[in-house]
Amino acid sequence: MTEEKKGPEEERAEGWHSRSADAAGARWGETHPDEDPPHPPPPHIPEPEDEVPNRHSASAEAANLRWHEQHPDED
């Protein structure tokens, strides 16, 4: 049993994404707004109000710790 090799066109087609095709689609949507299908809204992810979201950076946290170490009287 021999394994068939794929040609360059087939290899490109499998995970290939065309930015020029995206741009052409965006331009078409701008010139044909009535024909553009409605897009579903992104899903809403509820966040608890009593918790602070964990979105701070480690470098910001380290800078905050250094500042508090250097300025203990200004807390």
C-alpha cells in the first residue's frame, strides 16, 4: 500500500486562509449592505459581580509589589 503525496495546491487548501478573500468579502458587504446576512451576537459570559475578573498582568502585579516595598509609608 503506497501513500499518495498531495500536490502543492491541495496542501495549501487544507488550512490556508486568504486575507485578500476576507478583504473582498468585507468590501462586498460594504457595497451591498442589504444582502449581508445578519451575524449572531457573540455569546455573553456572565461574570459574578462580587469578584474582580482575573485580567491583570504579572508585570503590573510585580510593579505594584515593588512600589509598596519602596514606599511603605504611602499605603
